[in-house]
Amino acid sequence: MAKHYGPKYEKKHRKIKLLERDVLQYLKDHSGCADYNVVYVYFDPNRTGDIGPAIQDLLQWNLAKRTTDGKLELTDYGSQTLDNPDYWR
């Protein structure tokens, strides 16, 4: 069973949190919308699978949404969260 505590877990959790912030910033820089597959490959060019949990967290917490035409779109809540430095600590 996987441990959900300790330095290894915290390092992985921090990496996902940083990826989430980077994806939100990427979306903001690209007019709030980008193709889902492009975002996935851009942040995980070696296909390590690290970006998957970050994108899923963004979708789960409504920081981004996936449109019917396969795009990842920044939500208003995601934009507000991106500008909140306390969230990223």
C-alpha cells in the first residue's frame, strides 16, 4: 500500500502543485484556452505521466474545464486562484 505522507510524498505533491500553477499560467498566456493534447505534451514531453494528476486536479477543483471540442479552458475561479499567492504555498 502506498504511503501518503513523508518527504517522498511531499516532494511529489509539491511537483504536482507547481505543474498545476504552470498549466494555469500557460492557459492565461494563451487567451485562456489551449488544446488538451498540446498542453499534455508540452508539460510532459518525455511522457512520464507527471502531468496527468495535475490536469485532473485542475478539472476536479474547477480551476480549468474541458470543452466539448477537446480544449482545456481557464475558468474564472482558476484565474483568481492563479493570482492568489497564498494558494501556491
